[in-house]
Amino acid sequence: MKLEGIHHVTCVTADAPRNVEFYAGLLGLRMVKKTVNQDDPTVYHLFYADEHGSAGSDITFFEYPGVPRGRAGAGMVHRITWRVGSEDALGFWEERLGAAGVGAERDDGRLRFQDPEGLDLELAQVETDEKPLLALHPDVPSEVALQGFDGVRVYSRQPDASRQFLDATLGFTAVSAPLEWEARGHERSGAYAYDEAPPERGRGGAGTVHHVAWSARMDEHEAWRERVARGGGAPTPVIDRFYFRSIYFREPSGVLFEIATLGPGFATDESPERLGERLSLPPNFEALREKVEPLLTPLPNPRERAGAQGP
């Protein structure tokens, strides 16, 4: 069994409208699902991805209005990296971000910046034969668009403690153990790298990553749960999230992992052309619509405003 790189990365925001403007408006991703946090259906769960909502391109956000900013610390993801295809693409994004008042630092094929709530983001020029996962946006030419995740960086005080679990249990490949690893499947890969944790204790909140999910085939999901349990990962039972199925556990450095299935997908309850345009509720939450919908902040439709066309 092989994990097919990153499935999605889930973060926290205190301001869903501003979040939509940044990720769907400025970064040119497609909002592919507007739903609720299934563990707390009074708050949004927003999904931004490529044109088709593909695993490997999907950054998601729980909205907790007014929650204070958090701070990444030991046992937390502190940076998310997307791929782009060229130095010209980095130049495009440096200029586009700057015009929007977003400061960026460019160095050695990489461009680093933060979202409005301080989440560290990065674009990296990566040569790969993996399929680019692109969204359509009228102001972002396809040749410079974000191409899906390259990886995440996390803080740890003892990365060597995770070596056995990442290697023997999850099948990650050591690029430079114990600090750099890769989950490489048959079609996609994702990087997982450690940095020395700051002395300050981490604190969840706006602008922090809640968890990182890795992709697995549907028919291998239960086997992954058993494998994680044998490796000491203490996984949850399989949870049906309707759009995919999930198990959750912490790797030894403390980072919350999910293994999510490649399917059924976001077109399960919306047509591919209309993804993310209405509040989607899984069937077992539909009865709550009249109670939940008035509690949620009205959101712009970035595609309608930009005049972008569907696939």
C-alpha cells in the first residue's frame, strides 16, 4: 500500500468572507465545497482546490468567527507549500501579491508570504511529471497557476522519535532522515519536513493548521487503519465524511494526521459546473439546514464576481 501524497490540509479562520477573497480571489483557487464542520455544524467548512476538487490541491478552513490568532509550535504544521511550474510563475505571483499589499520573500526558487491571518504559505518551482492540478481564474493564466501541494513543514522538538512510524507504518521515504520525508504513491507525492520548534508553546486559532490529510485508495482504507493501530498510532474508527472517509491519529511528533479516501468526491451532491456555489450538507445534516443556515456568515461567490467559467 502507498499513500498518494497529501489529500488536503485543514486550517482555521476567524473571517470566512476575507478567507474566500484571499484564496479564491487572490490565489485563484476554486471554492469547490461550502459546507459545515461535521463535528460542529454551526460553523463553516470551506474547501478550495483545483477545477475538479482533486485530492492534492485542497486547502480547507473551519471558520470560528472572532477566534484569536493562533501560533504554530511543536507538533503543528507551520508552512504549506504549493507547486508552480517556472521562475516566471514566481515572478507573476510576487507582482500579484505585492499589488494586493501582501509582502513576499523570494529566494532560490521559492516565494514565501502569509495569508491575512498570518498562516505561512510558500510557492515552489518544482519539476515533476505529476499532473498539475489547476483552477481556472480570469486573472491567473494557467501557465502560472498553482499546481497542487508540494508539501508541508512542521515544528518538532524530537523529529527522530517519528522515524520508525513514518518509515515502517506509513511507508514514507526518507529524503534526509530524520528531518525530511516523502509520501510517494503511484500518481502523486507529498513532502513532509521538520524544523526546530520555537521555544514558545503553540496555540490553535486563526491562521494555524488543524491537521494534514494523506490520500489512500478506498479499498485500502480499513487496512491503513489496522496498520496505523499496529504501529501505535491510536487511530479513530473510520468516519464517513460523505465526500470521503477518514481516520485520525497523531504521529509521534504530535502532528494531527488524517488518512482520507480518494472519493467519492465533491460532485456527489453538486454538478461539477456548480461546485461550491450553495451550502452543501451531507444527508445526515440536511435536517439541520433551517437551523444552521441563518447562523452562517453570507459569503461572496468569487466565480460570479470574476466572471470565470466552469470546466
